[in-house]
Amino acid sequence: MSVESPNSKAGSSGVPMKNIERELICPVCKELFTHPLILPCQHSVCHKCVKELLLLGHEDSFTDAGSESSTPGSPRSRGASPSTERLDRLLRSGSGTPSGWKRNSLTPRITTFPCPGCQHDIDLGERGISGLFRNFTLETIVERYRQAARAAVAIMCNLCKPPIQEATKSCLDCKASYCNECFKVHHPWGTPKAQHEYVGPTTNFRPKVLMCPEHEMEKVNMYCEVCRRPVCHLCKLGGSHANHKVTSMSSAYKILKEKLSKSIHYLISKEDQVKKQISDLNVLINETKENGDKATQEANQHFEKLFNILEERKTEMLRSIEETKKSRLENLQSQMDEYMGMLENSGLVGYAQEVLKETDQSCFVQTAKQLHTRIQKATESLKTFHPAADSSFDEFSLNISKEEDLLRELSFDGVPSVPVIDQSQSRVYNEGLICWLPCEDMSPTDHYILEYKKLDAEAETFWQTTDKVYGNSKVVCDLDPNSMYSFRVKSCRKSVYGPYSQEVVFHTPPAPVFSFLFDEKCGFNPERLLLSKNRESVESVAGLTLLLGAERIQMGSYICLDYIIGDTGITRGKHFWSFHVEPHSYLIKVGVASDTKLQEWFHHPRDTSSPRYDHDSGHDSGSEESCYDPSQPFTLITLGMGKLIIPKGSSTPTDYNNRVLPMPYHIGICLDYEKGKVYFYDAENMVCLYERQVDCTGTMYPAFGLMGSGKVHINEFITTKCLVYSE
């Protein structure tokens, strides 16, 4: 049917009736609902449409206790729907047969069919349509919509004699509409008809109450919370809902109405957000159309170029073949003519015989010389026969297997390849620097998208997306300390996103990053230490001082460590820094030291004194390896020759047997000033290798001691100085 668009007359909710038309269309016949039934999946379908789907033209053998019979007539014309196609497959496969045969009937009846709304298979059971409720609420809304659509078209009295008057009332019991006079005549006072229920003019005469489809004479007065449908008291007492949890209809009405009202209120409150998202979707739709047309145009251009190149190569090759063919045929024909001349009855032999008849010597010599050359050449060719040309054209055969593979692999910059996160260049602290390698196809990429999420075993986390990245690295800020983060990246080319890279997991340090550079002013020994211009790395070299001390070395003295510290001290808080020690380094000590201890080391050098005075020899009370003294104002561990050595005096028994460990590529140090504790980490995976108490009464500095060949690099991501805790 063709539905006239209603005017802007609003319904009870204030929403124009014309705006809800899409909700009032049956998914099968694509028309306004007629006597809609509620399926078990809560979708509604016209009564007649359900019968047509179930019986395929046969009348339903069950009666619908709560429904009116559909108007007889041929099925409404409509195109095949996905539901009917699935129903055909069900029939062909025999699905639904056990419950689809009516007892004592030769006609099979299907009770299982796909819902036209959600495509889920619905089984109506033995009761068929009679087990479905009629959606009276939807009927009422459809009727209001029809009235709004008719607008100026009045409902006329059904009992008036001409001229027929406009109806003012409709009786739900008589199912007829009346003008004022006819209503008084047919519903006189003091008669049973005067008690009939009447409403305003309408063409929809719905029953007064909803009856139970299983117990036709019982009203529904309860709501089953398990099946989520109205039931009567008999259903609860001994029917299919006997063991189900039910509630009163008034309670269910109140709860469901409150939920629906809240949901509607929430949707209304989000109207601006929905409008914005609709606007964004419209932009995306337009961009998709434009980009799709552009991609089609570019694809046509690319293929046109390929076609032109192939056409040029084809023309050139065919021309070359034709020229070669012509040349070879000419050579072969010339050779054939020459050989034909060798025959007795040919022109050459006959001509030679005539020349032999010449008696004049001078004339004979004049003619016979050239003729003899020709005959001699023909004679020699008989001895070694070689065709003047090859009949094969193998040199023009094409091996296009490689080109075929290339053509099949043509992407025309469609889906970009997968980038790879470079873990060796990436650094993750309280901020993360994530670097990745460009796509393998080397085609230009518009931008990249980096995503990351915190790995938490106790709570579900979601991927966070950065802004578009136009390079091969991105800094991610505000990462939680001592946490695991997973990172992945994908590339975009011409609005097409490629697959995600393999996820890479990094462990953030246990504290915020402490930023410092090497200090070349405090105790720095320029004779034996080389400092880089940016003060990010320091190298120990054997210089003139070591040569001059050769005699003392021979006599038992030696050269002590050369210390260098960070240019920023720590007086509070918990901080982390990391560095890299070159594997070839001979002896390097790393850790923390107080300002007072550093002054002692720097102002009392002992490079020419006995080993018993050196603080790293084990003979001095200040040696960090002499005993486990938590009151020490410094803590250092030893690195060198690819090894990390845990100091003596560790409280953990296993450390005695495992003091020598492989030196990590990146080493981290964490100082907790308030707790007076220092931790040493394998900074690659944030595994704590050693921890120890330290006296933090003064200002604590990162300290590095070098002897012999060795080099230390502060990790570049923490070289920007941003925190100052001391003057």
C-alpha cells in the first residue's frame, strides 16, 4: 500500500508522527503493520505475513485466540526477502519437519523460520501462531499514524442515512463509529448498550484486555521474568511457567516503564552528541564516495598506462616478427631459386650448356668466367647444405611468468604493508619514545597511527590512539610507573589503513626519570677522561699519567678510579635513570654518592699511594665491599669485561653464589631518597638485580668511576635536563 505522509501533528511524546514511520513498517511486506504479532525474539511481524511464511499459502490450522482473522485475499506483492530465501533453504533441507507435521494431516507445516528482523531462527512449537501475542500497543500507534496521515479525512458514521454525518464516537464493543444522533439511538440510556466502552473516532477496534494465548479464557495478569512475556495465573500454577520467577503485572509495568523512560531521557540528553556523530558519519560517507571515485579514477589511469605500455610493446614485437619473417622468406626463396637452377632442365644448366657451344675463345672466356663462379658456388653448397634462414622464431618467445606475478601483486598503493617497531631504538620510561621501521614496500605513506594500552591482569584495558604521526617515531606521555605497556602501529596510505604491527611490550621504570648530564667541573680529570660535547658520554683512556706512573706500578702502587658525577643532585623523592656501558670496558663502578663523600674523594686523590688507603680496595673503612653498613653515604656496583659484580655483604644468601652476572645492555638505577634505598636494574625488562640501604642525609648524585679503557653513555631519552633539586 502507498502510505500518505502525515503532517507534523505530534504524538503524545511530542515527536511528529511522520518521524516514526520507519518503526511502523513490517520487515516482510514493507508496509504498515496489520494485526502485528510479537515473535519470541520480541520483533513484530504482520499476522498475515507470519502465516504466509509458515504455511506457504495454506491456512493455519490453529486459531489465534487474541487476534482477528486477517482479511482474505491474495498475498501482497513484494520482492523476495532474505527471510523467504532462508525459509526456502529450510524447506529444502527438511528443517523443522519433526514439529512441522500436523497430526492426522497430509500437509506438512513449518514452525521454524528465520525472523525477518534479526535473522535468528524462531521455533513457534506445536501451537504455532496461536502461541503468539498480538502487539496491541503497536496497533494503536499505527492507527494514530494512519489518522495523522489522513489528517483532513474524517471518519464517517456507519449507520447514518444520507446525507452521512461525520462520526464523533466509536464503540469498542459494537466495533462501529457513530455521529451524536446515531449513538443516542443505538445506545439508549437504561439499556446494556449504554454501558459499552467508547472512544474518539477510530477504525481500530482493539479488544478490551489481553488474553493468554495458552489459556484462551484467561486474562494475563503476571509477567514471567525468565521468558520475559505476560502470563496468566494458570500458566504459573501448572503450565509451562510453573517453576519460573514471575512478578505482578503492575510491578513489571512500573519497572519497565521506568527503564524505558530513563533510556528515552538518556537518548534525548545525548541528542547533540548523536547529531554530531551523524554529521561526522555524513562527512565520512561523502569522503568515502569521493575517495572511492578518486581511487577508481586512479586505478583506471594506472591500468590505462599499463595497457598503453603493453600495446606499444605488442606493436613493436609484432612488427619485428613480421620484418624477420619477410627477411627469412626472401633468403630461403633466393636459396631455393639457386638450387632449382642446379637441376638439368633448369635455366642455369641449360644456359651453361648453350655457353659450351660457343667456339670463339675470347667470347667464351668473357661469358664462362662468371658462369663458372655461379656453378662452383652451387656445387660447394651441395657438399655442406645450410639453409639461408632458420624457420624457428624461438627468439621471439616470451617468458612472462615474472611479469604475471608482478601484475598479480599490483597493489597500486592500496593496502600498506606492516611496519615493524624497532625495539633497539625505542625507549620507555615515564614517557615512551617508540620508533618503527618504514613499510617494506617502500611506497610513500601518508601517516602512521600508534596505539598503546596498559597490561593489567586485574582490569580490562583498552587501546589508546595517538594523533596522526608523519614520521617514524612518536613520544607517548604520562605512562604509569612500574607497569607493562603494549604498543602497536599501523600505516595509512590514501585513506586505506594497513594491518597492525606485531605488538611490542615495554616495562616502565619504578619511578619518574631523573634527568642529568655529566658534570665536567666537579672533580673531573681531563687527563684520563674524555667527555663528549653534549656531556652525554664519558670515556676513560690511558694517557701520559699512566706512563709516568709505570715505575710505581712496577713497585706495587697503582692508579685509582677517576670519578665523574651528574650535574644535578637529589634531595627528595624517588627517581630513576639508565645508561649503557660499552662491553669492552675494563672497570667501571656505578651508583650513588653523597656530596660529602664526593668531596672526600675529589680532594684527597690517592693515585700514588698504597692500596691499603684506597676506598675501593677493600682495605679502607669506606669500601662498599668491606661490610654491609647501611650508614654508608654511597653505594656502587662493579661493571667490566662484560660482567656485573654484586658487592659483598649482600643479605640475600643466593647472592654469594651468584655475584657475577652478565652485564645488561642497559642498566638502570632507582634511588628512593625518603626510604634511603638504591636499586640496580636490568633496564631492558626492568628486573631488579640488586638493592641496598644508603645514607641519604645529604645531596645524592649519580656517580661513575672509571679505570682503564671504558665508556659510559647516558641513555639519550633522559638527557634533557628538566629537574633541579639542589643549588
